Amino acid sequence: MKSACASTALKVYRFVRAAVPDTFPPEALKELDQLPTQFWRAFAARANPRQLVRHPELAKLLESIALPRVATAASAPLFNGTIIFVQVVFDTASRTGLKISDTDMLGMGLYTRSGVVPIQRYASQYGFCSAHVQATFVTYPKQIFGTVFPDSDIGDWAEDIINSYGFKNTCLVFPFDISDSSRPNPFTLVTPVDGFVAGGYHNPTSSGNPYCVTAVKGVVQELSLNLGDGRGQAAAA
């Protein structure tokens, strides 16, 4: 199973969703909301929507939308703040205390403090940015019924944590262990579409606070990111 970043797909979906008129047919809106990550990646690459969707009104809407293109400078200020990891501790109907171990959480933070350096160099091509990785992580208990939950829940959790701790200029990172199917995980990380599953994404909360979601399963995967980024894939994300 291949994994891919879902950030671009989510951004494109939100952009299109905001353009939906009040008179849009309910059937077309339902299809729009159910389109998979791979569709939005294809649409961002200028695929013909009439070949990919069923409802003619949805195809017409998609054809009328001009997506923003990657530019040589950022259209808004880049991130300047602190990255904080969140250890979600799940209680389910049959198990309690399900979490990524403290050791692994600290290890992810340690790796990120090194990994953020080249990422900052890359992002600085588009404007000033800075990121400090907090040495400690936040523990967040959550009761879940079932093993899959909607991704929108994570945005609510992020907002709750930010408000509870009074965080400012932070980006929360939520890692989830997808190696054990009995553990609760967000829908996007465990639902394959056309042979792909999302390896992670970043998103804003309802108040505009950034957060990241990532899948972990004990295997380090190479990210083909370099300062050239000729095709603009990283910039688009």
C-alpha cells in the first residue's frame, strides 16, 4: 500500500467547497463531499473533471474553478512559532490507555528538532519562517467508541488543547499508530483509495490554528523533498 500526503487534497477540497452556490443540487453536493484524496490530487494536476465525476452539475462547477497556482513568494505569512507533539491516550469500550509510548513520543520530538532545519531552509525560499520544537509533549485523554473516527474530530481536539493550555503561535502534531487495527485512528489515515492511503496532512482549526496529523508504524519512509522542488509539489502542500 502506497502512502501520500493529503494536505494538497484537503486544501483543494476546501477551496472548491467554499465556491458551492446555495442552489447546488443535494446529490451533487453529496458526491463532492465523498470524493477521495486521489481525486483532489488529480484535479489539482488539471485532470478533466467530466472524466472523474458522475453528476453533470458537479462537473460544471469544477470546470468553472481556477485553482491558485504555486508562486515564487508566499501569499500569507509563513509559520513562526512552536511545534508541540500530542500524545492522544484512548479509552475504548474494550481497552484503556491506548497510546504511543512516551519513549517513542520523545524520539519523534528529538528527530523533528533535527529534521526541521532543512525544512526551514526550504520554506525560507518563500518568505521568513521559524520553528522551535518543544522538548516535552502534551498528553490528551480521549474516549472513543469504535476504531475509526472522523478527521474533523482532531481539529476540535487541537482547538481544545490550545485553549486549555493558552498556547500561542503553535502547531500541534498528532501522530497515530496505524500498525494495530484495534487502535482508534482517523478515517483518512486508514482508508485506502485506489491503492493509496494518506500518510499525513496539515490543516487549520476552526480558529485558524495549524495542526498536523501523521501516521506512524515503525517504518521510516524517505521523503523526496529537496531545496529544488522543481515541480512545486512541496510548495503546493
